[in-house]
Amino acid sequence: MDIFAVNASPTMRRGMTHRLLELVLEGARAGGATVESVFLQKQQISPCLGCLKCWVAHPGRCVQDDDMTRLRQRFAAADLFLLAAPVYVDGFCAQAKTFLDRLIPLVDPHFELVDGHCRHKMLLERVPAIGLVSVCGFSELDNLDLVVEHTRRMCRNLHTRYAGAVLRPASRVLTMKQALPEKVAAVERAARRAGRELAERGEVSTATAGEVAQPFFPVDLYVDGANLFWDRCLEKKRFPPE
Ligand SMILES: Cc1cc2nc3c(=O)[nH]c(=O)nc-3n(C[C@H](O)[C@H](O)[C@H](O)COP(=O)(O)O)c2cc1C
């Protein structure tokens, strides 16, 4: 199993997306997968220009020859593609969306009907299965609904299999190893198991996904704790405060 992952979070190694993705990839390696991951923030990727020359003038080739040329090829070669991205304003952060838009040269402009629904054909004969790794700041899992639905729709439109999602709401609980060692360790174990499942079975089980996303606190306690955290950030004029 060849897994290609992109981490779209602009905070890169400092971010919770990175923490979660690294656990998943560690598990995937232990399950026998070969793994490559890149930070999108380190790549030169311009937004799609919408010219559609990649469809009609020179099919499959984008007019913008930036790092997406190589990343598109890497995406196409993988067995499984993992999109790791934080929730920004209820959806994907811009880096993730830009990457997804720039996959459009892989699509054939012609329409076809699949189960009564319009789709494009694909230029690729084989599209990697797609899985999601995502985090958000609020504590309810439904804050991740839109990125999950977006990933599912993308799989439908790209004629490929949805491999499931590893989601962590209240993302900063991943930093609370000292205060809550057992709970954080349980989430970390489950995230590694999710990676192993991806490598061995090509998808994340519902049980494992549930353990990664498990609640830590009643929501009113979480709100109080978060507000203390923001007060400290304001005092130090820094995020995170220490
Ligand atoms: C611009 C911006 C918008 C955000 N919007 C949301 C949001 O709509 N819902 C939410 O639960 N968290 C939101 N967050 C919180 C992030 O999802 C959370 O802090 C996450 O851990 C950021 O990813 P990172 O740790 O990899 O940097 C937002 C953060 C930023 C910077």
C-alpha cells in the first residue's frame, strides 16, 4: 500500500493536524505501508485560474507549471491519498482547497450519468482511494461535518473510494499529555490503529474513528477551559501562550 499524504495546515509542525497525521502515518508504516507526506505550505501552489486549458487546449496539463505538476503525478500514483487539513471557517483551509482545485487537470470534461447523477469522466484509469485527517477547535464532532461531506463528494466525483476519516475536535487536547495522560494516550493509540487499518484494510473502522474523536470534557467545562486559555494568550500576546 502506497500512501501519499498532504498536510494543508499552515502551522505545519506546530499544529494539531501534524500531530494527528504523524500518529496515523506511524500506524500505517507499522502496518506495512510506504508513506510520503508533504506540507502544502512549503510548496509553490497558485490558485486555479479557471481557464480550463487543461481540459480543452492540452488535456491533462495545467498552464501553471508550479509544484502541483509533481504533486498531481504523486497523487495519481498512490494507492491511498490522505488529505490532512484543519477546519477553517467551517470548511477546508485555503491551502487544502487550492490543492483540490488544482487536481482538475486529472478530469475529462465530458459528462456522464452515474446513478442518475452528473459526473465528469476521468483521464486517469485508476484514482487513489481518499481518506481525511482533520482537526477543529470547537468540541462538537459536527464542526467537522462539512469537511467530511466534502471529502465524500470528492470521492464520488472522482470515481473513487472513500477510505474514512480520522477526526479530532477540541484539537488542543492533543497537547494535554501531562494533565490527562491516559486519555491522550488512548487517542494516540487509536490514531495509530487508524493508520494501521488504512494500511491493512484500506479504510478506518467506525470504532477506531470514534476513539480518536472521543469527548474529553462536558462542553461547559471545555468552554471555561478554552476561555482561560484565550485569556493567557491575550496576556502573553502569543498563541499558544507557552
Ligand atoms: C482562520 C481560522 C478559522 C477557524 N475556524 C474554525 C471553525 O470554523 N470551527 C472550529 O471548530 N475551529 C476553527 N478553527 C480552529 C482550528 O480548526 C484549530 O485550531 C486547528 O487545531 C488548527 O489546525 P492546526 O492546529 O494544524 O494549526 C479555526 C482556526 C483558524 C486559524
